[in-house]
Amino acid sequence: MNYDEIHRELNKERSLLRSIRNCFTVNKFKARLPIAQWLPKYSKDDLKGDVIAGLSVSLTLIPQALAMALLAQLPLRYGLYSSFVGPFLYILFGSCKDITIGPTSIMAIITAQYVLMGGLNYALLLSFLAGIIQLITGFLNLGFLVEFIPFPVISGFSSAAAITIIMAQLKLFLGIPKHNQLVDIFTDIHIINLWDATLGAMCLIILITLKLVSFRLAEPVNVEKAPILMRNEEKKKNYGCCASFVKAVITSRNALLVMICGTVVYFTKSTVFTLTDRIEPGLPSFQLPNFTEYRNGTQVMSFLDIIEEINFGMLAVALLSLLETIAIAKSIENSSESKSLQRSFNATQEMIALGLSNLIGSFFGSFPVTGSFSRSAINHSSGVRTPLSNLITGAMVLLALSEYIAPCFAFIPQTTLASVIISSVIFMIKPNDLNTIWNSNKIDLLPYFVTFITAISYSLEFGILFGSGVSLLLIAYSVMRPEIEFKIETFRTFNYLVIKPNQSILYPSAEYLKTKILKSLCFFRNESTNDVVDYNVNNQFKFAIVIDCIHVNNTDSTFALSFTQFVKALKKKDVLVVLYRASDALLNSLNNSIANCNDMNSLQEILATYFTR
């Protein structure tokens, strides 16, 4: 081994050691543990904001957690089990102060499908497997995968999920016994519990009304349109107090309604309502999910068999929860105007935090969780300062599991929890999205309806899969059939053809471009004599084609090879091809084998040389 080879080997070893050291720097540690960045700067003002925000979120989270457990076909306590691990872990690993992790309606309705297949263990395994996928996605920086789920697919999925959730809650909302699988309101009206239906309708009206009021309060106050309220400082102060009170009622509307209904049932000892099951107090024990399925003491399914049965569900849960969490972070980050200790978020870190929440949560009885739009919005509007607000939220959930509070949940009417779920998802149905898609690009209605119909008629996971597949096919078609502008330009007494693609040309569109060029050659009009020349490439006839590459940034090797050979074939028939305003990357791909120029003077010189020789 000579000196140069030894030197190269030493440089490789040094480079490897340098890369390993860079993985364990202080900055890398802080990036993976964001609490190390904001905790040293923590102040009393931050504590005040976090406590208020944490309490506000918990008042919404606890009743929603109970309702989500019902939606997931699980005992109520598993809704609470799913609501404290995520917040605690997010304190350490979360990068966005506003996000709150916990059960959501979409995660619950997907989980319900697998609970019906394999019971509680399938729900825990779904969380376990989704967490592993999310961790791998985070560590490998594969978050771009969620970008393959476009807006029409998300909108169609959200509407289908909302309708599915509402239909699933009708039994509880109307007080129909659990053994009735198919609900037909008109034929089975005699089995509807009118007390449940009446209470549910009242609760739903109240919740939706308060939700609509919250939309109005979110709008900025126009002082000119409210001169009486703003006439003096005293009235302005009174208006502020009233607005704060109304805001507090709206924020805690779910908790207040659940407590009021439960209190009425407790003191009246009413037996006319269908009540929830009793919650066993106490914390869940640490336990791994069962990786094999045993029935009657015999192993029925191995871990691989279970994975095969869960199938696309774990991927759907992993991608949807990532999509929802990152969308929340981006939405709040873009709308945030207040300065705080931590405003930026890291998408990769969010994936890691969510993956750990699902993975470790599965050891404590948690079904799949993700960021919640509604609770994150409450967190943001309540003045949260850091992720430490999750400590208060998680602590309140643990308090709800205590032996003093947990037994009280047995007095909550099921119809009240059903109304909480329905009111939280009904606004996910957005008919205006159809108008937006129609005005933007009508062809996008195709993936919207494919997603919606598949999700409604078959399953939510496959709705996402088929809708995304159709969207990818539309993208592939646009690559294969790019828009190309053709026009005739004149140089002196000669006409030449200008071709202007509107995007980069890749190998799927190579044949399409060549076919377009040949058709143009066949029907080129000579304007000086006004005669149509039926051009065939076998004839010798001087002809120039200028390809304006202003929108063509690059290409691939397959197209470069094919197009270069095509240009050489045309050159033999005395057809000139010129690349105009081509990028360096494009010219390098074509090995500079085709005539090119970047300005009109150079183009005219090339054309003059060609036509006058």
C-alpha cells in the first residue's frame, strides 16, 4: 500500500469519526430534547400562562376522552389511559408549545374497526406498531411522505370520517340497545329511548350553539359598529369581563355539560337514561401488548399473522396522525403573532414525539393518539407559553382516575357523551371545500369523491389509500402530458417553429414531445406563399425548431438519451433544433450536444447561419 492509499484510508476514518462525533454534539442533543432549550429560560409569567392553558385543555380533554373511548368500542377508562402518557412525553420531546396529544375522533373510529376484529389487544398493537413507524419516519426524515396526501383527499376523508362517526353514535344518542346492529329510525322508532333522545338533542343544540358563538368571538371587534360598548372605559371593561366569562364557558362547555347532566342524574337518582359503565379507579399497569393471540389456551395467531390482519391500518394510523399533528403545528405557527420562548417547530421532532407517545402509550393501555385541532386551539388561545402546560393537563387526567372522581363518571348519560362527539366532528363536514376544489382545479374532484365514497362504503383507511393513488395517477398523467405551447415566428423571410413546454420534461413524456414535434413538421405553414407544406421527415426541407426551455429546469437520463438520438435523426434530414434559454443543468444532462443560446441575438445568428448556408 503506497502513501496516497494510506492517506485516503486515514481521511476516511477521520471523516467517519467526525460524523459520529457530530451525532452527539450539544446542539444535536438539544434538537432531540427541546426542553433543554426552553427550560433554562423559564419564568413565572410562563408558569402562569401554562397553568391556565393546561387547566383549560383538561376541561375539554377529559369528557372528550370518555367519549372517544365509547367511539373506539373500548371501556371508558381507556380513553383516560390514552390521555396522559402523550402529554407527559410531549413535555420532553415536543417542539411546538401549542400542540396537545391525545385521543381524537378519527383515531378512535379507525381503532374501533380493529377492536371489533381482535378486541383491546388489537387497539394496543395498533398504537405500538404505528409508534414504531412514526419513530422510523422521524429518524430517517421521511416526513415528506405525508405530503403525498393532498387537500382533496384530506377533505373527502374528513367528511367521510365525520359522517361515519355520527352514524356510529346514533345508537348511543337515541338510547337504542347495543344488540341492535342496524339502526333504522323509522321502522325501529318504538325501541328509541325518548328520554335519551330528548336529552341528547338538548345537549347537541347547546354545544353547537356555543361552538358557533366561539366562531363569532374569534372575529375581531369593530369599534365603529359597537359604539355603545366602547363609549367609555368602564363599559369597555365590563364588556371585556363579559367576553372573558363567555369565553370560559365556551372553552369548558363539554366538561360543564357532562358535569351538569351527571349531577342531575345523581341527585334525582334517575333510571330513565342509559348511563355509562363504571370506571375502575387507579392507574394502568405497565404491560406489553400481546404479540400472539390465544383463544382457549391455544395459540391461534402469531405476531406476523396479526400484522397481516391489521394490514394497512397501522400505516393509515401512522400517516394520518403525523399529518394531523404537523398540520396543527404549521397552522398555529403561521397564525401566531405573539412572541414566546418557543415559536418554531421541527417536523422531524414532532414525528419522534408522536411516535414515542404511541409506542410507550401502548404499554399503559393507550389506543392510537395524535394532535387534536380543537384542544390545540384552546391551548393556543389560553395563552400557553411552553409545552409544560401538558404537565397540568396530564395531572388533571390522573386526578380523574383517582378513587374520588372516577366513580362519578358512572352517572354520565351515554347520550351526553355521544352529543360531545357529534358536536366535535360535525364541523369537519365542509361543503365549501367542494367549491374551493371546483374553482381551483375541477379534476381534483375525482380523488375527493374516490376518497369519500371508498371511505363511506368500505373503510376509512382504504379511502385514504385509493384517494392518494388516484392523485398520484393524476400527477403522473400531468408529467406524461405536459402543456406545450406552439407558435410560428419569422426570421427575415423564413418561418420557424417555437415550442415552449410549461414544465420540466421527464422520460414518461419523451414520446409525447417527439410526436408533437413530428406533427408540427407535417403541417408547417409557409406564410410567404400561404401554402401548406405536407412535410415528411424523409424529405429534404430546411426547417428550424426552437425549444424555449425557460420552464424546463432539468430532465432525467432516459429522456436525455432518447431526445439526443431524436435530434440527431432530425439533423440528418436537415432539421435544426435549438435550445433557447436552457439551464446549465439541462445542458449538462444533454451533454451540450444540441445547439443552444440564451439571448435573441445569439438565436438570430444561429438561424442566419442555418438558413443562408
